[in-house]
Amino acid sequence: MKQRIITALILAPLVVWGIFSLPLTWFLLALAGITLVGAWEWTQFTLNQSRITALIPITVVTVASLVFIPTDVVTLNQINATHLSILGIGTGWWLFASALTLTYPKSSAIWQHSNFLRHLFGVLTLLPFLWSILILRGHEYPIDSFYGAKLVLFVCLIVWAADSGAYFAGKSLGKHKMAPKVSPNKTIEGLIGGIVTALIVAWGSSELLDIRFSSFASMMVITLATVVISVLGDLVESMFKRVSAIKDSSNIIPGHGGILDRVDSLTAAFPIFALLYFTL
């Protein structure tokens, strides 16, 4: 626990610095790097004997998306059909993946023996994650270069708040398991505690960061949906690790495991937040 806290105290300020200080091009490169590390960790969930071979499909798709979909400031600031399609696909995937998790282990029969589906699930997890963050970061960039950064930070804050609230509520009040076959420690009481904590943090941080929503009700609904799907996103990675007999996605982050272990909730949260933010 001590190592986890020390690492978190170092990484959190570094993440915030990167969100606000890196120029958009460097931010994209850093984000792409994180995504590819996550892709490398995902290769453990595939049935390929060679992890290098397993890395090729998701790398090709990711690079192709960045080549053929414009990443300039002007285009990112104009939410178009391509952007909404990526966000919609990401949101649809997480709803489907959540259903797989809540019905595990029966649902594993659908995908467990298909290497194509294992690769596809990796693409659907990581590609919308990359693009949703990039789209949010580029929002209103020509007018206010920091507004998109505040949106990205807002999502991080509510997800981190939900994780903390769920941990303490589950520890003290947890009795009813959410998905005991996937993660025995996740409880419904923890989920409720996480939601309440996230809603409070969302209200406070939206005021502090001057995040604009169409209404207070819209902010609450978007936060609620984002938090619930982020908790389920955590369970989804746990399901894949359980089927693959893996404890941590890697040991790249001392005390925390791998990149996927740290961003599992965020991979689910960002696409649905972005889709709802730009449509509600």
C-alpha cells in the first residue's frame, strides 16, 4: 500500500502536468504511446504464441486511424460524423462488454476460443479511448487552449473519486457482490458510494474548472453514466485477466501493475462521457 501511495503521488501530478502543458501534437504522441503500451499488455489476452505478432493488428489499426482521420486543431474542434461514430462504437462496446461481465462465466463461451474476437475487443477498448481523449482535448482549442484539458481532467477526477468512494464504502458497508465470479471485492454498496462521491466531486470540480453543461441535470446524468460504466470497465479487464490467468497486465508501474490496470476504468469512461457531452 505504501508503494502504491508513493507512486500515485508521483504519477498524478505528472498526468495533470501532461494534460495542461503538452502542446496538442506532443499530447497526441504521449497518448499514442500509452495506448500502444496498453496494446502490448493486451497481447497477453490473445491466443497468439508470439506477443509481437499479436501486437500487429491493433498497432496497424491505431496508426491507420491517426493517418486517415485528421488530428489538426480545426478538425478536432468540429465534432463530425466520424468522431461521433468512434464514440458511439466505443460506448456500444462497453455496454456489450459490461453485459459479458455481468453474465460471466456463461458469456465466456462466446469469445473465449476466438482469437479474432480477443483482438477485436482490444481494438474496441483502446482505439475509442485514444480518440475520445484527443477529441475532448482539442475541444475549443483555438478559442481556449485549456478548456479541453479541463474536460479531460474532469473525467479523471470523477473516475478517481468514484474509485476512492467505492473502495471506502465497499470496505465498510459492502455486503452484496456485483460480479463475484469476476471480482469478489466489488460490491453494490461500493458502487453506490462511488457514485455519490463522484457526483459531489463533479459538482464541485465543474464549478471550479468552469466546465459548461447544458444544465445541472445534464451534468448529473452524464456523470452518473460515466461512473457506472467506469466501474464496469474495471470489471471487464478483470474478466479478461481471469480467463487468461493473469494477475496484473504488467509490472511497469510499481505497486500498481500495468497501464491497463491503471486506465481500465478510464478506457470505459472517456468514450461515453465524450459522446454524452457532445450530444446532450
